[in-house]
Amino acid sequence: MRGSLRRARLLLWLYLPTLALSVAQGMVLPAIPKLAQAFHVSAGTAGQVVTAFGAGRMLILLPAGLLVDALGARTVLLLGSTLAVVGAAAVAASPVFWGLLVGQLLAGAGASLWTLGREAAALGLVPPERRGRLLSAFFGLQMAGNALGPMAAGLLVDRAGLRPTLWVPLGVWGLSGIARGELPATAHGPRALRLRDTLPSLPPAYRTTFRVITFATFVLTLYRASLNTLLPLYVGVQLGYPGTLVGALFGVVSVLIL
């Protein structure tokens, strides 16, 4: 009984930062039209903050897996939350546009590290028959945060201005670090295979499925990145609607996906 309660508490400290992380990720999206105005760049250039975040996530994925295997989930959670906080601070404080791009790159890398560390830690806390429910809960919280973040940021950017809107995610990102202190120091995920052995280790009947899922994940990620860039540019810049409406549209899209 005591072990079950402790495991539930540890999972709670992974669930709550998951929601906070997703809220923070979406808060910059309704601010893209304001970024173009404030930094005197074109709307298309301002949209590259989405590209920078995605690039950070992609570039760190392979070394992130190796770090989880070598250092354990707890250390990777700490590294991820630290990178994300540094990136968010750079975005909020930068006086030049390229500083925002660097901050978004760091925040994206931190998000990938934290997400992978979270899943490795969580998979080590639950039995195999419950892992599907665990991952679905993470996905649901992520979609909820993706809806709440833009909606909150849209309201904030219209009422408080650009800079306060950019500072808020810094505190929200900081919440992602609280899980690290609750996990045991030895929290590791399941031992991973070497990269070159991953696909050959699958049964032949599943290899094609694995390739299809990988390609579908790439296409879905490309679609979401395109939507995150084009929607605020079209609605906020071309149509001239306020950030509140841009954020509300992102919230509707996330709810439909959820």
C-alpha cells in the first residue's frame, strides 16, 4: 500500500510539470504578430521562433536518449528544465531578434530532454500493463496545456503587452524542474538497445509498422509546426485580429485534437 502511494505521488510530480511545460510551449504563439512589430522584422521572419523551437527539439533527441541511458532520468530532467529556463529567460530579456531565436532553440532542446527523461522515469515506475494509460495521460495533459497556453497568452498580450507575456513562460518552465527533486536518484528508464540494434531487434512483422509510424510522426510534427507558424501570421497579421482571438483559435484546435 505504501509503495503504491509513493508511486502515485511520484507520478503526480511528473503529471503536473507536464501540464506546465505544455502551457509554456504555447504561450509564444499568439505573440508572433507582436514580435514582428516590436523587432521590426517581417511576419515570416517572426514566425521562425517556431522553427527555432522545433530545431532545438530535433537536434537534441539522439543525444538525449544516450544521456538518459548514461545518467538516468533524474539528471536528464534537471538538465532539461535548466535549459528550458535559460532559453525562456533569453526570449524574455533579449533586445534583438536573433536572441529570441537562440532562446527558443535552447527551450526546444530543454523540452525534448525533459520529455524524454519524464517518460523514461515514468516507465520505470509502473508495470508494463499500465504503461498505455500512463502515456495517454501524458498526451492528454500535453494537449490540455497546448490549449491553455495560447489562450492565456492571447489575453495577456492584448492587455499587458509583449514583454510581460514573454516573461510569464519563464516561471511556468521553472515548474518543470520540481519533478527532479521527487524522483529517486537512481531513477532510470528501461535499459535501451544500441541505436544500430533497435530496428533489427523488432520482429520482422513489426518493422514495416515501425517505419510507417515513424514517417507518420514526422508528417504530423511537420503539420503542427506549419500550423503554429501560419495561423498567427494569417489571423493576426493578414486579418488583423487581436491576440485573444489567435489564442482562442489555438485552444479550439488543441481541444479538437484532444
